[in-house]
Amino acid sequence: MQKSEEERSVEIAPAIKLTNISKNFGPVQANKNISLSVKVGTIHGIVGENGAGKSTLMSILYGFYKADSGEIFVGGNKTIIPDSQAAISAGIGMVFQHFKLVENFSVLENVILGAEDGPLLKQSLAKARVQLTNLSKEYELDVDPDAIIENMSVGLQQRVEILKALYREANILILDEPTGVLTPSEANHLFRILKGLRDQGKTIILITHKLREIMDATDTVSVMRSGEMTATLKTAKTSPEELAELMVGRKVLLNISKKESKIGDIALEVKNLRVTDEKGVLRVKGITFDVKEGEILGIAGVAGNGQSELLEALGGFRKSQGSVSVYGHSLNLENPSGQEIRDLSIAHVPEDRQRLGLIMEFSAWENIGFGYQHEQEYSSPWGLMNNKKMRQDADDKMGRFDVRPTDSKLKARNFSGGNQQKLVLAREIERNPDILLIGQPTRGVDIGAIEFIHNEIIKLRDEGKAIVLVSVELDEILSLTDRVSVMFDGNLIGNKITAETNAMELGLLMGGEIS
Amino acid sequence: MTKLPAWIDILLIPFINLIIALFLSALVVLYIGENPLDALSIMIKGAIGSSYGWGYTLYYATNFIFTGLAVSVAFHARMFNIGGEGQAMLGGLGVALVCLMVPWPHWIVALPVAVIGGALFGAAWAAIPAYLQAKRGSHIVITTIMFNFMASALLVYLLVNVLKVPGSMAPETARFAEGARLPTGHDMLGWVGIKFSKSPPVNISFFVALASCFAIWFLIWRTKLGYEIRAFGHSESAAKYAGISPVKIIMIAVLISGALSGLMGINSVMGESERLVLDSVQGAGFIGIAVALMGRSHPFGVFLAAILFGILYQGGAELAMWTKIPRELIVVIQALVILLTGALDNMIRMPIERLYFKMVRAGA
């Protein structure tokens, strides 16, 4: 039986075949001897933690990087891909996580950009219009060819990216973390489109870190861990638990258990808060909520609906209007200061740990005191730093939070994303704050570390602290929080008890549909 | 391992940069029609071959330590203070006023006050660009350049109209009284019985410069202010997250920078000319940029780079005296060093990094 299957696969050459691909960046081996074969007409998932080498591998396939060794076969033919132009002519199309669209161009103009037939656009545009209509019909990719990109939703913009690839006659479509910016229903729609494309004979490579998407959408799945391809499995014959174990290299608990919360007094009270961004756009449009001791309030929503600005305003990073009081003490919103926040025992774990939470060029021990350098344990009244104490603290806290490597002399830059996050968490949580503001606690964090981080947050809640958690991961919101509000277009909608709601209901709210 | 060892980072790479700069300069020397090796030997002998040469080399180096430290401190806060020239001119004015206005009994009393005077005037000249940057976002590169021209004009005005000795033709102040003259290298080494050439202007300010190196190292790596300055310099957004005030850090860092430039006055005005003359700074403010770049903004690196530039300066003077190579060749070398260490740093760094990691991997 098995032999005949092998024979059959020999008949039709695989869409993509990689043999022994290796790639080093300085001392880092991003890809080690990777071999992969993707069958024609399948959806092939690639999962792996951050830094496992997925993006590097796809960048090699798309001609952004040159492999140090190894060969690429496209449709059975050995192919050398020095740049993206070569990838396109080999029939490979790529949809990036961050779209590459000209915002003030129409769909049509974006589609022909770089694929014009001559110096005059009229003919190309006419030709593209016909082809676009055909493609839209064939694959149910309904898009108005004359719509301007900046007026379109993110989901539609993504379809334009797919159309761009199809217009260039891509047979193999690579999608890099395509659902990061989509609402759950948009994501479902995307998967329907992808399945349609597959049924028409296209080959799709889906890169993601979300196991649920792999289970829902793919036929085959390959798992990468620290630069190596650890397994390739039939999706139907595996489970999220098995995949997680393959990704991390040990057993992982995907669900966390938490006790009933003991609610106390109101800790943080926000009234009619408005936040304007640098461009003068009102991003938070007068929202009101409170958080009590011993509860986790989740703020869900698709990225870009004002959650980041809300968190930064509460964290003293951004000016705002309205009123915020902490145990009855009003914050100075006109001249916010991160120091005022810390003096009130509010800890802020920012969404963007690399830009805000850490000084990447500082060593881990210097980062452990960051924001708390005025505390008497770290500096004398005359302004001398107590570096010894900071180093000791760093060693202790890094040990307790299992930050790896444990060398506190390493620069923050040299830690992985998950360990950087643990550094920030160790700094903020170990000070035992009354209120914790935390944004995207597990973004870019390895599955193994997610479990740990979630437990730390729950532990703080059980000690009676008030927690505001902003996350775009619905699963995280559902499993961690006690109450949840959805942020949509600068407003908070739908204040729900987490136990009484579900992904479906929140998903609708995230799309702005108020039931 | 993802990091180069320190000796490669702060010694080997600048050294290679210097060798390349010298090699390119050698081509220019060849073009002029002189033998580059002879030229190099004249330069080195002239700079460090005698106590006379050393005296000048260290005098120049003292100036460059002050201005190099000035640029470095601002660099740590990611501020590019290129107003060292003007700040040093004003610092010289401050030193001169201190020296002229009080009949000092002895230099031991005069020096500390002159230090304060020079630092205050230098800092004051940096204060307006600092304030404009901190509060209004006016780029400090632009404003400090403008302040260089203003300082130069101000000095001309003061020396011609206010401070000039009545009846004198020269636009310079009166010579300072005996009690405000600093001991030279000859004097100081004479105390311990070592013979040292009498003519070079190196003086006790050299030790003030060394003390400044240590003080700045301590400030940057051992104090809370230094911690905040470095944090702000690496990431303004993270500094803001931590509640560090950008206005405060910009002001303080640039004021310290200006003060260091101003301190140069004790060497050039009080130590060398013993009066305030028009062109007392002689471009040292700009050389400070090269020194800071080459020393990678570390006080010890600044010290080494300043000595090197002192050698180049004194050697260049000798070169102009004994060959037909113009003194400006030094400016060429200096420009090449800035080009290589500043703009083209990665050109050298990347291949060395690759080579180093390849060797590490092969070893492992």
C-alpha cells in the first residue's frame, strides 16, 4: 500500500521541494539542513515558535535570502531564486504579514504595480480589469477593482494581496501569519477562499503560530523547532497537543485552570477617557470602565481599534482627557508621567516590549531596575547607582521567572522574544503592584512560556490585585479574564462576564456588530 | 556568542580604520612626490621622539580630551553637539575673565575658579541650543552650528571693542598676571627632578583632563543620571515609558557637554597663551567629533584617540616644516578617520565580525 502511494507522488512532482537548506546569520543557525516536500493542490501548514526559522525558510524560497547550502525544486525542476522577481516567474506568490500595498492607489493600480506591460498604463489597466473580474469570479474573491486601498477593511486588503499574486499567475501561494490582523469571521472567510484555491489546483503554504488554524485549514503540517524541521504530519492524524509538544520539545498544558475570583473594592476607575494620537486623530472616544481588586478585565478587539492608545494613556506614556482615578487618587492626564504611575503601585507591561519595555542595548540586569532607578534599593539619595544590588536582583528574578539564558550580563537584544517578555514581567510583577496593566502578554512568545506567563498573571489576580489585560488573542482573553469588553473604533462595547460569553459572540463584537 | 569581544570592538577595529586612513593618506603623499615612509617617520619622531615633541603632543591631546568628552557625553543622550568650537571659545572667555578680574595670589587658587568659569561659560553657550532642542524640537546640529558662528563674532567684538589692551594693535587681552599662570610640563617634571623641554605648552590642565575622563566615566556608568542619559540615548520611547523626562535629560546632557568644551579654555587660554586671543580654539571643537567617534564615546577610548590626534597634529606640524607636504594633510587624515569610523564603520566591522564568528565556529 505504502509503496503505491510513494509511486503516485513520484508521478506528479511536488510543487515545492527543498533539500538540505541551511542558512546562518553570524553565529546563529537559522535553518539547519531543512528538507521539505509540498504536494500540488494541498494546503501545507508550517508551525513553529518565534525564531524557529519559518520566516527565514520562506524568505529563502521567495528570494530575499540566499541559502548557504541546499537546493530548491519547483514543480520538479531545480530552480535558483536569487530575487523575488525570479520567485514570481517560478510561479510563487507571497502574502506578507504586513501588506505591501500603496494606500492611496486603487485595487487595480495596486495589482498591476510592477507588472505593467509598457510605459502607458491604459492597456494594462484594461487587461487587468478583465482578468481581475475573472479571478474574482473563479475564486470568490469579491473585490471592487476601483476601490481605494485606504478605504478598505484589512480583510479586503488581504484579498487584494492574494489577487496580486494570482494576477502574476502564482501557482504556489505563501501566506505569512495571515490572520494576525483579522477578526475571527474574516479569518474564517480567508480559509474558505484558501480551500477554494486549493480545490482549483493551487498549492498553499500557510505559516502560522496558531494551532487552531492549522487544525482547521491545512491538509499537511510541518513543525519547525530551533532551525530544524522536526516533523511533517497529516493534519487529520495529529492533534494540537501533539503539535505543541513537537514545537516546544516537551509536554505543554494548553488550558490553564483558575479558581473563582474574590472581588474586592474598585481599584481603577476610568471615566470618559479620550486619547488623541500624534496625528491628531481621536483614537479612544470617551470610554468608561472600572476594575476591581481580584479581577482581570480583558480588553479584546482587532489590533488598531484604540487599545494600544488606551493602555499607553493609563500607563502614563500618553496624554489624555477625562478622568482616571486609582483608589480615589486622580491621575494627572495632562502631564502624564511613568513615574507617577509607578509611585501609585501601578505596573505597566507595554504591548511593544522592544520599543517601550526594554532598553535593548542594556544588559538584563540594567533592565531589571528600569523605571525603578529612583527606588532607594537601586540608587542613593545622591544619585549613585547600586549596581551590585541590581545585579543580585536580576539574578534572583531571572531565576524565578526562568529567563534563559540566565546570564544577566547579556544585552536584552540577545534574548528571544519570549525571554524578553519574561524579563519585563519579572521586573513588573515581582514588585507586587496593586494594579497591573498588561498588553499582549504573549505576543511572539513561545508556547512553553505562554503557560508560565498566564499562571503568573492568575497568581497576581488571586492575591487580590486588579489587572487590565489587552490582547488580540481571543483564546487568551477567554481563558484568563473574568470580565471582557471589546474595543471597536475607539469605543468599548459589550461588557460581558467571560464565563457567560463565547468566541462567537466576541468575534461579532470585534467586527462592530452589536447584538 | 553574538557579541565581539571588547578588544576587537574598541582596539582592533579603530586600529584597522587608522591603518586604512594612513594608507590612503600615503597615496596623497606619493602624489605630492614624497616618500610616505619617510613622512611617517618624520611625523612619529616629531611627535613622540623628544620631550619637545611629547610636550606639544600632550598639549594638543589635552584640548582633544576635553572636546572629545564633550561630544561623547552628548552622544550618550543621542545628541549631536557639534558646537564644541563655539562653546570652547566662550569657555576661553570665561577663563580669561576669571584670570583678569581677580589679582590671584597663586595658580592653585586661580585654577579651580577658572575651571568653574570655563565650564559655566561653555555650558551657558550650549544652553540655548539645548533648550530649543528639548522644548521646541529645533535640531541641535543646526542650532549649535549657528552658535559657533555667533561665538566667533561675539569674540571678535569683545576682543576688538571691550577687552583689548588700550593702545595695542593686537585683538587680545592683556597677559595674565603671574598668579594666574599654570605650571608647564617643564615646571612639573622639574619638581621631581626630571628634565623636560621648556618651550612646549603642555601644562597641568592635562591632569584636569585625565580627571575629567574619570569623572565622566563615573557619571555615565555609576550614577543614576548616567543611567537615565544612556537609557534616553538608546530609546527615547522607552525612557518616556519609564518616566524619564526627555527635557531634563537633553538639557543636562548638553549642558555637561558644553561645560566640558568650555573647560578646554584652561589649557589653551590659561595654560598656553596666558591671554585670550582670537583663534584660541583652532578647530579642536571639531576634532572632538572625530575623537569621540574613534573612542566610541568611552572616556578611555576618548583618551587614546585624543593622544593619537595629538600625535597627528604635532607630527603634521613637523611634516610641514621639513617636507613640502602641507600641514593640511593632517586634516585629510582626520577626515578619513571620521569617514571610516563614522560613516563606513560597518565596512570594516562586518567582515571582521564574520571572520571572527567563523573562527569561533571552527574552534567549537
